[in-house]
Amino acid sequence: MALRLYESLRGRSVAGTLAAAWLVTCAIPAGAAESPDQVRGWQETWAKTVAAGKQEGSIVLVVPASQTGRDYLQREWPKAYPDIKLELNTVQGNIWVQRVKTERSAGKYLWDAALTGSVVCYRMKDSGLLDPIQPELIHPDVKSPATWGSWEEAFFDNEHKYVFATRGFLKMPFYNAKLLAPEKVKQLGTKVFLDPALKGKVIWHDPLISGSGESFAPVFRRLLGDDGLTTFVQQQVVFNANMLDVVDKMARGQFTVGMGPVMTNLLKRYEKAGVDLDIRPLGNTPEFAAYGNTGGSNLIVVKDRPHPNALRVFLNWFLSKPVALEFAKAMGEDSRRTDAASVSPPDQARVPGVKYYEPQREEFEPDLQDAHKVIRAARKM
């Protein structure tokens, strides 16, 4: 069957190489083999969905500002489904939530889905603006909980229905090894954050706004306590509202420690330009503030969306093994699929057997709010 599927796709631009590989994989799902009736059933559903999606003709998504991710989707999606236009929009999270509410009060239903930060997802869910994701999954490997380590692992909302974390990787602070000796980092561990030598030398993508620095707030409160976090904020930290400014100032040697973005890929343009850098992750264990993160990869499906079938095609394509793996490579962030190899460098990879805090899970939202209160109070002092 896999061979017949592959042969049927040869020479057809509608699917492209990735889609061909994907359908071959889905024809023989992991675990117990499906019966011919089961295979025929999902294939017929899929064919009808694709046909209906082509009739709808487009999908409207909110996506993170990352140019790398946008470039990948805009390059690869048309190869697979040229008859369905993919419209990508970057809108600040809180603004988008209010915008959706305002549009709906005027009878406008413009958005299909979003890949975004967890806080935005929960605001959308609490506003009754989301649909469950599992009913949208058609292909056997994509709809199998085993692919994702269980639905409880993959869904970050308390109901395990609405907020799907498509990627899962470690985040940690980065430091300039030319300005801070690695031996000192190893020796001091958490205490390095309160070292007087770092006074005014830590730059943090502002955790009080939606972005890459936000989830560091509860992590540091856990590490340092309320008093320690207050001291850290008052003495060591300079806040910056622009994520790329954080990277730039670290690359220029203006700061010793940077908190917010995963800098590995973002520093490559400086390295290509000939800048001599030695900026490293602080460490990949919890005592060095390493924690589990999803970035802006949390998937939500908007209720009463205008292009339900086209979106269903996109979701099954995006979550398929070949696309998930290639997208992870492009972003430098591990897919949550259990059958996708890690793309993280060894010093940023999960340590086997270590339990990492995942502050973006809805159950930990109170941690974020409490940390924000401490930071706001410290900044007013």
C-alpha cells in the first residue's frame, strides 16, 4: 500500500516530496497494523477534507515574529498545497485577543488558528474562543497520543484539549565566556546570579510583556526566592522590550548574561560577519535555570473559524513527522514528537532522568502572576 501511495504521488506538485514521505509513513502507522477498512476510512476522510480545503482556498494564522519560522512555512507549504493560500500574521498577543473579541462583536470571523505563547492561549480559552484540537487530527500518526508522549504531556491547558505544545526544548540564560569565567559559573551555580561582579551586566527581555523573557520570571523566583529575585532585579538587571536588542547587546559585549531568547541560531549572523563570539548556555540542568519551554509553538484552533477544512489540512501537514522534524531543524528547537530526533546541541539538551519545570503549563500560571508581582514591586523601589 505504501508503494502504491508513493507511486500515485510521483510527478504531482500538489504534495511534493515531504507530503509523499508523510503519506507513505501514515500508510503504515506505528504499533498494530490497521485493517484495510480503517486505512480506507481515514484516507477517504482525508481526500474529502483536502478537496473542501481547496474550495475554501486559504488559511489565516497568527504566528510568532521569527523570520526563520515564517520563511519555512512560506517556502514549504505551497510545495505541498499550492491551491490553498497560507496567510501569516504577527500580532502582539494581548492585542490580538482583544482584536478577535472586537471583530466578533461586529460579526466578523477572520482567524483560523495561532501558533503563539501560552498566556495568549489561556486568554483565548478563558474567553470561549477556542475549539478542541483532537477532532482536527486525521492522519493515524498525528492523532495517536503515543506520538506525543500522551495527551497529558502534549496539551498544556488544564483540560488537555485546547493548547497543544508542538515543540518542547530547554531554555536557560546565556553568558559571555569572555567576560565571565566558565569555572566561576560551574563553581557558584545559582549564586552566580547575585555575584556583585554582574551588577548592571544582566539583560533580560522584559518579563512583564509577552515574549521570550516572560517564563524566566517564575523560574528565577523558584531559584532565588522572593528576596533573592528582588535583589537580582534591583542590582543586576537591565530590562529591554526588544528581544533582538538583547541578542545584539550580548553580541557586542555590552552585557555578560542574557535572558530571553535561545541565542544559538540568532548569533549566527554575527559569526558570519566575522564577530569573534564565545556566548554559551549557562547550563542544561535546573540549578542553572534551565527549564522546559515551548516558545511560541503553542497551537490553538479558533472557534467558528472561516476555513475549517483548509486549516485541518494544514494542521495534519504541520504536525506530520517529516514537516515537524524539518521545522524543528530550521528553528533549532526540538519537536514534541517522540519519534523525532533531538536537534538541540548537547549542552542544551535534556539530561535523561531529570525533571524540568515547565512554567508555561496552565497549572503553573499562578507562579507567573506571583513572580510578576515581585518584579513589579522591585522595579518600583
